[in-house]
Amino acid sequence: MPTILQSEISECGLACLVMVAAFHGYHSDIATMRRRFGASLKGTGLGRLIQMARDCQLNARALRIEPSDFHHLRLPCILHWEMNHYVVLERLTKRGAVIRDPARGARFVSPSEISDAFTGIALELIPAPGFRPATHKTPISWRTLIGPTRGLGGAIARVLALSSTLEILGILGPFFMQWLIDRVLVINDHHLLTLLGVAYVAVTIFSALFSMLRSWVVIHVNAIVGSQWATNLFSHMMRLPQTFYEKRHIGDIVSRYDAIRNIQKTITAHSVSALLDGVMAVAIIVVLTLYSVKLTILVLAVFLLYLSARWITYRPLRDATERHIHALARQQTYLLESLRGAQSIKLFNGEGRRAAQFAHLVVDSTNEDVRVQQLSALSHASQQFLMGVGHVVVIWIAALMVMRGAFTVGMLVTYSLFASQFLTRGDTLVNIVMEFRMLRLYGERLADLALTPPEEAIDGTYAGPDPGPRLTVSGLAFRYSQSDPWILRHIDLTVEPGSAVAIIGPSGTGKSTLAKLLLGLMTPTAGTIMLGGIEIRQLGLARYRHMVGCVLQSDPLFAGTIANNIALGYPDASLDDIVTASQQAAIHDEVMAMPMGYETLVGDMGSVLSDGQKQRILLARALLRCPRLLILDEATSHLDTVREKAVNDHLRALGVTRIHIAHRRETIAQCDHIYRLDNGVLTAVSMDSYRPGEVHLATEG
């Protein structure tokens, strides 16, 4: 049964289903199953898990059971774990059990750990009548993963030519030794000795030159290929839908992105070596056979023993490497979260707890790394033992052949050198093959990024003039997956050009989700959104967003100057345009009061700006593009009433169509229409009937 590790935060149930299904012969991967069944940000309930199992032709039976009765279960089965997680119970042992955890991999758990973590619910899965083994996997192509790479073929050809020349020069060494022993030393030929010495010095000089040239070419290839692959992947990541990032930890995304370095290093540095080592190994075997068939069979037997030993350690090494990668990703995620939340950690005296938890994660990753190193050391020791003993046996038998007159001393030395070359090249080839097989691990991680489809309808099919600013929403409905409740239902909304609409309602009722739908960040489950009578996906999301400005609650500032942040979408904007947008957002005077003005450096984790100033810089960013429609989600929540009124007056004077998602009376009062969103339903209310329960008079700082 394979170990399947989850990619998204809440898909442990799906990963467990993939593992158990594979045990019964239904082979799939988590990406294929995710597209088939969808994934919820809130996780997978037991009922939904049973339904998905039935769709895979597996009958499911949920049981309430005590750990002492695990021996009655049909294994493997799924256990509900730690109240918010699923794991696969693979087998029972005398000292506990072996589980496959989608978050941490295969591991042993003691009875006390089971007692603490198991919630009492188990799910047995058995093939249904008519079940047939099948394979439904998304094919992974290296070209698809890494994208087009200009100049790679020519560069590899140059490396291959230089390496081939080096190999030809290198193979002359053993023959030189045979000629030296059998022809020079036996007959005391000083002239031939000088000739061989000069020739070998020339070969050494040419080898050094070609080796240097090859190193330069490889360095150049690594630089060019590495930059192209990294750029291609980052460009693809920027086009992924927003929901992709909402379902994953940032540390895991960074870890998957870094996988491209391992792939690039292995492919560019070892692909030519693997080809040459394979060719040269065959050539050397032919030469060895010409000397002695029996000795060559012995050499091949030693190599096959070594190959078997490496194959035995491959799967444990791969699993340990995968667990180590995931442990490092969890550690990196925790580090980034702690850095971003350093202020809250200090205010709640959480430094000690965070440090202790981080130390626990470091220990986990270190333990996994130690396991990888131990397996690597075992593999290396087996190589040294088998190769060493095999080489001694070969020389021993060859020496006996010399004593019987079947070999000359020169032939013994030459055969020994060629046998050593074959075993060394065979070892190198096996290492490279294992590295390429290990690349599948990195490729599977990278595939989660590279094979995820980008946002749909970025370009659109509409080629007419820009539509007007009238926004029409018809029958809009949304939920994250088929098993999730509806967040929005039957939303109908019309926003006339130049008008301002306020959307109010309790927190957590879907107002921000509605804003993301209106911006095209999420795809509606049902219904349409039209601007000027054109459906926004027909218009093209890139073109639509060019006409729409927005300020959302989670919008950040980026490292750079204030001017850079305002001109985020328009890097060629003039300073006059930036100043105009800042004046409209009522932030210009405060920026000019700073010593560096618009060149003041800011960042996402700390700056001299107050929250109210940040909001107005974000508003200036939205206004710089002269939008036809402006969507503001609590965009003035950190402003005092005086500055909020100034901002609203500027926006009203611009005549831009606006949608305000707000709680504060000051923002709502300046709108033309008010709608309440509650329980996923949008209803119109009059200004007279709206009575907010509380008025928040925030001040900046």
C-alpha cells in the first residue's frame, strides 16, 4: 500500500481513501481524486467519505469501536484521529500499530498514543460486488512540469561531445599500463617508454582541457536552465486560482517550488553522465569478455549483488526522504507564521510555547534526516563491501590465471583496472538511476503546482468595445464543494452606473466571499455576473480586472516604496498619476510630510504607516487605474470619521460605481442603496429601516 501525503490542508480523508483503494487494486492519485470529488476548506465528513468510497466501488462500514477491539477490524481501514484528522490503520503489532498518516507518513504508534488520538470511529472499506481493479492517474510529463527550455538540446549535445572525448581519452589508461608492463619492462625498451610517457602526458593535458571546458558548459547550462525553469514555474503559479493558495500552507508551497532545484540539478548534471556511463559500461564489459568470459561473469555477478542491495534500500530511502521533505515544509510554515504573527505572540506571552513547538518540529525534521542519512550510509557500506570483496576475488582468480600462463602480468593489471572502471561506472550509473527514480518524488510534489490548471477565462472571447459600468448579478450561488452547505443562494443584484451600494450583514455570512466572486477570484457554483451586459468570463478576467478596482480586507503592502505599492498594477505610471490617486484617497499630504515622500520604504511585515494610512495607500492603488467599478471590503474600517468622510466625498465626486461591504454607519450612510446578506440570501433594505446595533468610531494609529 503506498503512502499518500496530503497537499491541501483539509484533504486527509481523501488521501486515506486513495491509500485504501490502492490496496484493493483501485490505483489513483490525490490530484485526480481531488478533481473528481472536489475539496472543501472545512474538511471531509464521514458521510461524504462513505459516498466517495462508493463511487470508487468500495463498500464502507462505519463502526464505533475501542482500541482493544482493533483485531476485529478488516485492515487496512480508516480511523478518525485527534478529532480533526484521518489516518489509515495498516496493521497491528504486539507493541502497538502501524498507521499511514497523510500529514506525516508511515509511522508506528504505541497503545498510549492510540488511546490519546483515536476518537472511537473506524471506517472499513471492502470491494463492492462487481469491483474491478483499475488505474486512474494523471500522467506526469517532465516537459509539462518544467515547460519549454530554449537551448537545452544544444547545450546537452555540447556536454555529450566533450564528455565522450574525455571517456575515450580515459579508457587509454589501462592499455597504457599493459603496454608498459608487457612491452617496456619485459624487453627494457627505453625508446618506447619515452614515447608512451610523452603520449600519456599529452592525453593528460587534453583531458584536463576538455574537463575544464565541460565544467564551464555545465555551469552555463545550469544557470540558463535553472533560471528558465524557475521563471516558468513562478509565472504559472501567479496564474493559479486564489482557492489554490487558500487550501495550502505557505511553507508547503515554498517547499514544492524548491523541488525544481533538485530536478534541474539532476537532469542537467547527470543525464549525460548516465548515458555515457551506460555506454561505457557496455563497452568495458565487451573488452573484459575479450580477456576472459569466466572472470567477466564473476564481475557481473558482483554488480548484480550490489544492484539488489540498492534496490532493497530504495523504497525505505524514498519514504524517509518524503517524510523529511514534509517535516521541513511544516517547520518552514511554522517559522513564517511565527514571523508574521510576532506581535500577537509577544502580546499573549506566547514566545516560550512557540519556541517549544518549533523545537519539536525541528526534532521531527532532524529525526527524519537522520533516518535518510542512516539508509544512505547503509547503502554506501554495502557498496564498499561488495565492490571491495568482488574486486579482491577477481584479482585473486586473475592471479591464478597468470600462474597457469593464461594471463600475462600486464593483462592482469589491465583487467583489474577495467574491472574497477566497470564497477565504478556501474555504481555511478546505479546512483544516477536511483536519483532519477527519486526525482519522481520531487516531480509529484512539483506536479501539485505545475499541473494545477490556471484560472479559467483569463482572456475571454469578447472582442468588442469596453462595456459600461452597470453590474448585474443573476441567480448567483456558491459553495466550496458538493458536500458543503450553500454560502450564497439565489443572489440577484443590479448596480447602476455611478451609484453606490452598501452590503451589510453579520460577520461570517459570506460578504467577503461575494466580493471575491464579483472580482472573479472564485467561480460561482451557479448564476452569472455581467458588466455592461457582458458576462465577466466572456469578457475575460484580465480585461475585467483592468476595469475594476478593489480594496479587500487581506490586501497587503509589498516590500518597496510607497510609489511602488500604489503603482502595483501600472509600473509605468507617472508620479503625477500617483499623486492624483493619492489625493483622491486623502493620503497625499501625509505622504509628503514624510522625509522620503513617495520613496518611503514600506513592507508587508512592518513600516512606519498606521493601519489607516495603509488602507488609503491601498485605495490609491485601486484608484490609479481609473476603475469603472470599485469594490471595497471594509476599506475604511481603520479611518477616523473625519478622514472617512473625506475619502467618501472624493469617491462620490469621481462618480465611480461603488460597492461597499461595510459595518459602519458613516460608510453606509453615503450609499444610494443598501442590501443585507444573511443566511446566504441578499435582500434590499431602506435607509430608514436600517438601524445598526453599534456604531464603530475608529481612530487611526
